[in-house]
Amino acid sequence: MGKQNTTVHEVAKRTGVSIATVSRVVRGVGQVSPETRQRVQEAIAELGYRPSRFGRALVERRHSALGIVFPGLAGPYYSEVIQGFEAEAVTARQSVLIFGTHLLEQSEDQVLDMASRVDGMAIMGGTLSNECVQTLIDQEVPIVLLARHPMPNVPTVRVENTQSTRDITLHLLTTHGYDPIYFIGNPTGSPDTTDRWEGFVAAHRQVGREPGALIRVGFQQADGVWAISQILEAGELPRAIVCANDEIALGVHAALTARGVRIPEQVALTGWDDIPMARLIAPALSTVCQPTRELGSQTAKLLLARIKGELDEPPDVVLPTEVIIRQSCGCTHEAATNGQRSF
Amino acid sequence: MGKQNTTVHEVAKRTGVSIATVSRVVRGVGQVSPETRQRVQEAIAELGYRPSRFGRALVERRHSALGIVFPGLAGPYYSEVIQGFEAEAVTARQSVLIFGTHLLEQSEDQVLDMASRVDGMAIMGGTLSNECVQTLIDQEVPIVLLARHPMPNVPTVRVENTQSTRDITLHLLTTHGYDPIYFIGNPTGSPDTTDRWEGFVAAHRQVGREPGALIRVGFQQADGVWAISQILEAGELPRAIVCANDEIALGVHAALTARGVRIPEQVALTGWDDIPMARLIAPALSTVCQPTRELGSQTAKLLLARIKGELDEPPDVVLPTEVIIRQSCGCTHEAATNGQRSF
DNA sequence: ACGTTTACTGTAAACGTTTACTGTAAGCGT
DNA sequence: ACGCTTACAGTAAACGTTTACAGTAAACGT
């Protein structure tokens, strides 16, 4: 709204009716005679009138907008989740305000600011400190946690991480007999990764082995490359690598390929997310598929219900994931399967 | 703001002062005796009062927020631009509302909606139809175009595309003598790509040759993979490939490597953007570096000036780019240079 | 002692909507 | 002709701020 020039009053004066009538025409409610409606609509068109969000929001006491705060990392995963969220919001005639923290610490103020522009917000992953989330709760901002560990009395939507990562790690350990297996990712960087690391450890315990080394890096392709250089600098390559997500795995794949290391003959590899590129590299990446889009849409649904006050007992929705076996783990093309559903 | 319970009135009543005084304390302007200030601040803390955006925005007639609409594609380029934009906005104490169109057509309504929540907006690339932009202009929404061809009377920020793409193409054509050279990307998909394709064609004309084939695909890694399968299906590989961006080049790189095609011995390759992964693949990617972050920050600066009405003649800012020669074009490590600045 | 400045605080009018309530005239059944 | 319903339209009071203006008391200079 550039200048916000025209108001109901001007439309009313021009048409010779009261502002109440104009308001009724604009919103299509109440009773207005066809000819009056017609005249008002003409005046609206001529003057280019658009109702001010200010006035409307003030009296309606709501913004008709949802917020989502996410780490702001590039990559198809985040993009997909947000699309799912938006799609659901749009059908409920709500706008979506996106805020990417870029993993910066000083973003608390900005989050609070966003809270004053929306009717409720979704908080994705470990983007915000628990104190910050608590502040939001104290201010009675309706929130739902997305891909984050639940907090008391807050609805949560996430995917099953531990069991599926345990399964895929067990696949490497027992089906293929690999040893040692490294984990690349930062378990303290996101709740999802925390759980995946836990699954990785659980698999090793289950077969009575010590978990392999943890290479603690970020979430992007470049981090995967960096991890490999770290590993090589430190000594030998492991027999297999479990990556916290596909982006890292893509970086690892590129780095290993660049150095002539053969996957999976020398080093086997798995990812997480099943992004489009996963099936396009050679060998195709064994990974875990999560319902990314549904994650977003479920979150939006819950948030909308929360705002309406329809949520009695805040649920902790855990969506199922699926281990996808391709070739990077060492399976042959024929053996590859899209089966094992976790949770 | 969940319930937006407390108002100035309650704080005022509790403290025994008028709402004007409360307002003065909150905003830190005007004269208030230290002890009154103290009492008011205590009441504010106790009641957890936070001023309502509604009321404030209504009387101040501004949102204190900037909007940015972008394609919503995954990848570090967009992420960087937005970070630059946000950084600048934050220093001007403005919030940023992000809207990703996801290249969907039906987004006009949502853009208009966003326009009613911000004081001005940046429009990135070919995300919006010209009609839609014109609607915004007609509604006197302050806008600035980002990585898009200028429109009359609208400030624009973009980077130099044509000349640098011509330069890097000429490098392949003359320094290396490659022929034929293909172009992978969609010239109608974004204004940047339009200009890059133009530079590609210009280079060929300049040496009296016909431009090689255009493989029209999207902007992501998967599109690069797909392009290679298309090319192979159609017949021979070209001697070199110019990609519209680094993401595509990464996909092409992965696809060629997977098929055992040697880069640059059999097929040389260049990208655009100089994303972090560009230098990390083997051979390192020759590309064009653009000041991504500055693109975002300049845009925000211009937008802020535009909103304040400080912009007399809307400028068309074109930021310089730089050809980065690494090894994927066929240069040896020694020959690699970070020199040739375009524009 | 008196006018003038100074420091502080309050009153009330915006800002642009929505909406409960009231008013008016026409239509209708008897 | 009379009362009752119905369809339409207007009045005015919110909603939660900011801010121009006015008011009051103390301090100060002469």
C-alpha cells in the first residue's frame, strides 16, 4: 500500500452513501440493493480503493497471517516444507510470513517482531533457543514446533528419525558387514540430527559394537566435502559413511569421486531426505525418505486449529519415514528395494 | 501476539498516569520524570505489555516492513541475496517479509496481499508477470526490481550478464578452440539467463560462428543431469558446455562423471554464480562470480530510499561481475586466473 | 511580588476499518 | 386504513496507538 490514499470515506462521499454501506459492499455481507452495490463498486474501481489492513486488522483483532521461522539454509528440503505449509495456509486464506534466521544468534528480536505481525507461528528445527520459544509461549503467541523435540503443551510435528536411521545403519552393519562406519553431521545442530545420531549409535549397540567416528560439520554440500578432507587428513577412510542429510552426502560423493575413491566398493554411503538428486548420482544414493511436504502442511493445519482454539490436547505428530535402498550402500540394482517402512 | 490482552489503557490505569505518558515511556521520547518512567516501566514489565502493531501502524501510516518476492528456488544464490537484503533492512529497523512464488502462476493475489503488509517491495527476477508489476506500480506501491530488466521509472539492481558470459564463451572458443559449445539453461526463465544466452550468442557471432545448441531446462542440479541425458539421447556430446548457473553445472558435472566422461578432456564446462561448491568439485568449476550479497543489500538501500521519497531519478544499478577461470574449462592449475573483470 | 520560563502530564482528536443498533420507507395481509 | 414484516441504509462506537495542544505547578530572574 504505497500511499494508502483512498479510504472508505472517499468512496462513500463519491457514491453518496455511508461508509457502512461501502464496507458491506467490499466484504460482500449484509444487505445492499443491487443498484447501490453497482454504484459503490464502480467508485471503488475508479478510485482504486483497497481496504487498509491497518483498520481492518485493528477492529478484527487478527492479522490473517501465519509465520514460519526456519534456519534459512538452501536446499530442496526446506523449500518443500515451506511449500507444504504455504499451500495449506492459502486454502485457509492466510498469508505466510517467512523468517530465515540464517542460524544467527541475534535473531530473537526479529522473531518477536514477527510475532506481532501474525496470528501464530511455526518454529522449525533448532532455529530458536528454548528461552526464546518460552518467551513466545509466555506472550500467548500460538505456536507449533516443526521438526523439533516437543515442549510441554505445545503441538509438534516431526518425522520418525531414530528408528529409520538405526535401520539403515543396521543394513550397513549386518547385511553388508561394514566396519567401521562414520557419521557426518552435527547432532547438536538440529533436533532431527540429534535423533538420527541416536539411531546410528543404537544400531551399533544392538550388534555389540562401538559407534564409529562422528565428523561434526554443517548441513550443506560444501560441508560434506570438508568432512572428507578432514577424514583423510586424520588417516584412513572408513568402510561406510552415514550422512545426516542428502546434501552432505552429495558433497561426500563429489569429494570421494574426485579423489578416485569408488563408491560403494571402497566406501559405502547413505543420506537422509531423498532429495531429487539422490537418485540421479552414480551410484544412486541409499537414503531415508521423509514426507517433506506433508510435514509442512500438517504443521499449518495444526497451527490454524491452535489459533482457533480448537486444540484441546496438543498432539505430537510423528510422520513415518521409509528407508530407500539404492546402490550407494553396496546393494546391486536388483536387490534395491523401496520397502522398509519405519514407524 | 496471541491474545493481545494488555493495552496502554491498562498500563495507564495501573500506574495512575495517562495513556500519553505510557506511550512516551514506551517510545522513549518526550519528557517524563524519572520516577514516573520507573513506575510505568514496572507496570509494563508486570503486565507483559507490548504495543500493538495495529494501533501503531494505523496512526503512523506505515508497516515498518519490506517485502521481497523471489522464485523460491533452492540454492545458495537466492539465500545469499536475501541475506544481503535482510542485513540492510535490519539496520534500518525494518522487518522483512519473504514471499516465494515457487514459479507458480496463481501468485498474483498473494503478491497483492503482501503489498498491503509492507511499505515497499523488491521483485526478484522473472517471478512476476509485467502486468502484475504494473498493477503494483499503479497502486503506488514502492518497488525496486532485482535481477530483472528495468521498467520505466522503477529503480533496478542487477548484475552484468551479457558481457561476462560473452567473455567466458570466447575463452572457450578462442583460447581453447572448442567447437561445438552447447548452452544449458532457460533464456526465457529469468532475465539473467536471457542476458547470459545473449552473451553466449554474441561470442559466437564475434568469431563468425553459429551458436551451439540450446538445451532448455530449469535451474537446479537435477535439471543439469536431465540435460545430459537429453543430449546423449540426441547423439554426440558437444566439446564444451556453458551452463546458465552453477547448480546446473553441478548436475552436469555429476552426470558426466557418472558416465565416465572426462572433464575437461572430453567435455569442458563452465557455470555462473561461483557458489561455494564450484571450487570444491574436481576439476574445479570455471564460472562467473557475481556480488550476490551486495545485490541484495543495494536493493534494500534503494527500496528504503524510494519509500522515503528520496529517489529523484530511479537508477538502474548494474553491478560488475568477474570471470573466474579454474580447471573445468581446460586451463591448467597454473593458468587459472581470477582476473578478467567484466564491466 | 510578579511575569516568564521550564518540566512534566493530561485531553482529545486523529488513523481506517467493522458492526451493533437505529431509522425509514415500502410491501403485505387483514 | 392499520399494524407487521422486510429490505435497505445510516449513525456512532469501538479497536490501540500517536501526538498536537493545553494545562499545571515549580523554579527563576528582576
